[in-house]
Amino acid sequence: MQYETELQREMNRQLDEKQILEQAKSYAFDYFSRVSEMRAVPSEESKRALTAFDEAIPYESQSPEQVLALLQSAGQSNLSAQGGGRYFGFVNGGILPVSLAARWMADAWDQNAALSVMSPLAAKLEEVSERWLVDLLELPEGTAAGFVSGSSTATLCALAVARDALLLRQGWDVRTRGLYGAPMIRVVLGEQAHSSVFKALSLIGMGKENVVLASVDAQGRIDPANLPEIDGNTLLILQAGNVNGGAFDPFEPLCARARACGAWVHVDGAFGLWAASCKETKPMTRGMDQADSWSCDAHKTLNAPYDNGIVFCRDRGALVQTMQATGSYLQYGEERDSMLYTPEMSRRARGIELWAALRFLGRSGVDVLVAGLCDNARYFAGLLLARGFRVLNDVVYNQLIVACDTPDETRATLREIQSGGVCWCGGAVWKNEPVIRVSVCSWRTTHADVEISVAAFENARERAAQSK
Ligand SMILES: *Cc1c(COP(=O)(O)O)cnc(C)c1O
């Protein structure tokens, strides 16, 4: 008996005729051909096109070609130009063509990376990526990696492992007893720790206010001379890359102190961990390998597609112990089973595009990529200073903190930059002052992009002055 529903027949047709995949490919090519001229973020006016999506769910199945056409017509004018060279918002990152292509392949294969038996390829490429990254970032040999969605999750995992390990040393097994009645852990972190660290602390039951804040210097680095007391029951959280200014904590003295007393050190290195892979920025990471765990993003500095983060843990056993799951149907193999290293069970094989990025770039390519971001950041800073803007941080990496003469002028100029659409930057508050935050993190940015953006800053400042 041969029985096919109409829906099955239709979807088989879609695969046989290749039409919708070709259509998607041509839309993608269209995006890349326009992205350099596109507004950095959509205008208020184009956001109106989004109302096309405000409809009731259709009853009948629709033509897939029309579904994609709607996405293209109403959706494409509402994108951030992440793939271009003038998006400097947050700390985001561009996209390496080879990683995008590898991701397309991985998406077509729809592999589940949970167990090696589900996808030997995914398991192998995560194993290789783990080894390559540990080598590239000069982390301790044997360090384990879990491939997660981003640094927020990576930090969450690492802090959970640290909590479990610190309490286990005191004879308390959190995994079975929970935190009710558990001994306290002392959490010490810098005043300018990223919000995701506080969120992770609250999620793992340690409380985001239950911490001791270490004072920081003018660049936002923890000052070792004023480090609060730490002991063998302390979780010390450091930063590779201050979220605003990009500064690195002085790892060498801080990790030495932690090692001497047995404190657990975690490094939030969402975008800064990559400094270890670049000759020019490597010195800032000296001593970072003395930590116990690290969190990092491949979707930021490395320019892998979203979403791609990594948790590293020196003690492989500790990571596996915290992330362990059991079930009679789970078939752990001889090979690397990813779900032993992450909170998720099923997940997409993001190791594939990560591997592709590393295999394409090689050591020298990563070095050039990171150095290029830093070079553009310095160039940006130099031009802005020459045009009378203030640059408030030491530009040691890819981040700039910029201000005009007065807080009002800064605020108004930022508004004009954002609505102008030539480039896009976010704002922040730095030492009680509103600032413009520039993050150079796409491979696509050139000196020409920087020059165009600096001109946009000047125009914005003029417009702001006129509208006063
Ligand atoms: C971006 C960032 C995070 C959060 O990473 P996600 O990948 O967005 O979850 C954490 N810490 C720092 C310093 C960051 O820049």
C-alpha cells in the first residue's frame, strides 16, 4: 500500500524541485549585495512593514514560496546590518562566509548533537574544536569545553560547576541536597561585572546581591591591592574584556592569590578571551590560564553565526558531574557525548560552523582578525579625538567609550547617530556620565567604514547643536 498525505506529497515536491532552497539562497545573496549600503538599523518608517505579520494563523496550508516571499518583502527592511561594516552596537560580531555556508549544510542535515550515536560528525567536530580552542587560547591542557548558545549560558554553567565543586569540598553535595542549609560561598567580583554574571548567580540560587564587590581602577579593572579577602570557599569572577571599555583584569596577581588559597576563579571572556589568540593582545591575558573556568562567545570576536558560545572548565570531571544526566535509554558512547558538557540534551550541532571558522582561518587568520578589530578601534579613536570628541577609555582592544563636551550634547549626538542610520552605536553610563559605546567586532569593517562613521558622528553633533 502506498499512502501519502497531501502534505507529505507537497513537502516532497518542495525538496525535489529545490525551488524554496534556491529562493532562500537568492534572498541571502540579495542581502549581502545590499548590506553595505543599507541603514545600520531600520528607520521608524520601515518598521511599519512589520504589521504585515499581524494576522491570524491561516487555516489552510500556504504556498512555501509565498511564506518566504513575505519574509523577504516585509522582513528584509527590518534587519540590523550586522553583515556590513558599520554596526557598532553592543558587542555583536559579523559573519564569516565559510561559517554561514557550513551552517547551511548543518541545518540541512538537522543533526542533534546530544549524543555521538545521534551524530558522529557533530561529536567529532566538537571534540576537534575543543582541542583546537584550548590550544589557540592557551588554556590548560585537557580543559573541557561545552558548546552552548552564548556567554550567558556558558557563565551559568561555569558558576554552577564552581558552586558544586566548592560545596563538595566542604562535604555538601548540592546536586542531591540542594542549597537548603548549605554552607555559604563567598562570591567576589568586580564592580563592573557584566549583568549576565549577576543573572547567573541568581539563577543558581546564590543571589545576585549576596556578593562582595571588588573596587576597580579607572579602566574598570579589579585593583589587586584592594582585592577583598578571599579563601578556599570563594568564587572569584574576573573579566577578560570590560563590557564597555574592553579592559582586562590583571590575571597574574589575582589568579596567584586565588591559587594560593584554593579559591575558584571564573573568567568572563565573552569577547576578550580571543585576545589570547592574537600576538598583539596576548600580553593582556597573561596569567588567565591559571583560572578554573572561562566563558566565551564564538559569535562575537570570531564572527561565527549566532548562536555560538563555549564554556571551558579545567576540571573535566567537575563539568561532567554538574551537567550529567541519566536515563535508561541514553546510550553513551566511546566517543565524546556532548550532552555531558552542557545543560541541554537536544541541540543543534553548532560545533560544525565553529570548526569551519577555525579550519578556514587557521591560527594566522584568527590573529589577523583580532588584530584588525583592534586596529580599527584605534583608528576610530584617533579620528574622533582629532574631531574634538573625548575618548574616555584606553583603547586596548575593540571597544571605545566616547563623549562630547557635555552630557546633554552626548545624549543628543547619540540620538542623532542612531536615527541617521549611517552607523549604529549604543549608549551606556560610564562613571556617572552618559557615553556613546562603540564596539568594533565585524571582519567587514574597514578604515573607510570608520571614516564614514566618524563623519556621521560629526554630522550628528552638528544636528544636535542646531536642534537645541
Ligand atoms: C556579550 C557578553 C556577555 C553575554 O554573552 P551572550 O552571548 O550575549 O549571552 C557576557 N559578558 C560579556 C563581557 C559580554 O560582552
